[in-house]
Amino acid sequence: MAADPYKILGVDKGASQADLQKAYRALAKKLHPDLNPGDKAVEDKFKELSAAYDIVGDPDKRRKYDSGEIDASGAEKPQRQYYRDYADQASPYMRENAYGDFMDEDALAEILARAQRQRRNRRGGDVQYRLRLNFLDAVNGGKQQITLADGSTVDLTIPAGAHEGQVLRLRGKGEPGMGEGAPGDALIELEVADHDKFERRGDDIHVEVAIALRDAVLGGEIRVPTTTGDVMMKAPKWTNTGAKLRLKGRGVARADGTKGDEFVTLKIMLPEKPDAELEKFMEGWRGGAASKPEA
């Protein structure tokens, strides 16, 4: 059911025709589609406004509406349940004289003329793409060749620290414009695959590294993978499973030029093959029973 035309125009039911026209002109200036290109919500409001003024802006239709002979859509009340009887009535928004009530104002006419010129030279639309990156390419950055909708290929620069859902813009690689309008852009949304070793949490990298029993007890150098290659770091004596070490600045690049950190979680690993000497030592180790973790 159409809304009350008076409410749409923002006037009282007893307003004069001059007041109705004034209210319509003021709202039409704000809501005209040529002044709000591409805004579907505003365009719908303008259509609603035009339909409302078509009813109460016409003295005869207004009289019929006020007396209940027609409803807010202009249909006679007894026939209002048959939408097909009036659904094809021309909207005042579509008629050639739809602007007649306010086109006599030079300022608005100039604005509309400028909007029409802009439409004739309209910018092309943007085109959406999705690009799946492996984990290390997203962290370290680099070049990726992509194929556009027109079949052309282009090298896309992936910034170091790129993340899931980030959108990269290739200017001028979208749809062509109209007239002298510039072409649109290609918008590439990034997807980042998981890694079998590394996990990204914000700007930090997390990795789990095995440590030999000897190095866990006595301390020693261990090899640690990073997103740019392996490094050696010192494990302190009596390092237990779950202990975390930090490699400062070995995380993900930030926009300000700094980097996050890499956090290394250690996990004690026994030799792959049984070691008789280790077994013999453990059997004779008096403190072994006392070192059992509590349940």
C-alpha cells in the first residue's frame, strides 16, 4: 500500500496548493536521480515523491483522495485489490513533463544539464577479481601475473604483509568509460592459503619446533625456520615442551615499516630409534621417579 502523500511531502492535509508545490520542489532538488547518480535508494524516494505529488498536486485527484474515492496510488478504492488494473499506470517519474514543476529554476536546470553531460562521459565500472596466494607470497610480497577479463595479462605487485580479504587496485583496468569518461579499475581481493608450518596471528608468526632431549636439558643451538629462511637460535638449559622463544622482527611487515615477531614453541622429541645408552642412564637415574609430572 502506498504511503500517505501528505506525509511523503511533509505537509499537513490542509496545506495550500502553493505549499504543496513548494514542498515538492524542495524535496525534488535533493532527491533527483540526476543529482544522485547510482544511488538506488534516493531514486526510489524520488519516485515515491513524484507519485505523491501526482496525487495531491492535482486539485481534482487531491479532492478524490481526500474524500476517499481513490487511494494513494491513484486507484479507485473498490478496485484497489486488483493490482493489475493500475500497475501499468505511467509513473510521474517516467513522464516527459516530470520536471515541469521545478525546471523553470535556472540554477537547477544548469545542475541537471551538467549531470547529463557527466552521464555522457561516465566513468567505466570497476571489475572484481579474486586471487589466491600462498602463505609466503602474502607475507614476503612479490609479483603475481594475473589474466583480466579481456584476456590481457598484467603483473600485480603484492605488498609484503598482504592479508586475507585485502583488496588491491589496478587503475584503468576495469570496464571502459562512456564518451570521454575514464575506464574503471580492477579490484583484486586476496585469499591467503594456510601453511604447513607457520601460523599468522596479526603481525606475528607462530611456529612449532622440535628440540632434542640433550639440547632441552643442557641448552644448545637449534635450527628454526622463518618466512625468509632458517636461522639458528639458542635454547636455554632445562627447556621444557611448550616453552616459547621470540625472534624479534621476524614477523609480518607493517605499513609503518616495522615488523612483528616470530614466536617459537618448543617440543621435546626423543631419538627416532631406541637408544640403549639413554635407557640405561634413565634406569640408573635416581631423580627420574621424582621428576614425573603430577597428574
